[in-house]
Amino acid sequence: MKDHPSQWIVSGLTCRSITELTSDYLDERLPIVRKVRVTLHLATCADCRAYVEQIALVQDAMAYLPKLLPSPINRLRLSQHFARCQTPLQ
């Protein structure tokens, strides 16, 4: 996805920033000012509109999938594995 200068001027956001904000935009977790800027960008950028629509379709489809959780023993194994893999922040 290319960044188009005209879209950046209107909304102050690049196409790349739209891809980073898409999930929060669709989940309505953006502050109002950021949401308006994303909406302005989408109004002027067909490529980003298509991208956001595709992600929305994926989210909708995933809602129909069964909610599977690991068994208690696998959950324990995963927790132990992740605990071993964590590196302390410096």
C-alpha cells in the first residue's frame, strides 16, 4: 500500500498508519480525534477503505468460529513455556 501525499495532507495520517490503527478503529478503541482523522483518510483513499473492509470481513467471519480453549494441562504447559521464554526488560 503506497502512501499518497494528498491523503496525508487531509488527515495527517499515512496509509501505513491506517494499517496500524485498523483494529482499534474497527473495535472503536480510538480517541475521537484519531477516529476522525482515520475516517477522513478513508474518505479519500480507496486502497485503505478496501483494506479496512477486508479486515472487517475477517473479524466478522472469526466471530462465527467456535471458541476453543486449550485443555487445563496444555494451558499449564503453555504458561510454563512462556515463562521460560520471557526475557527481562532492561
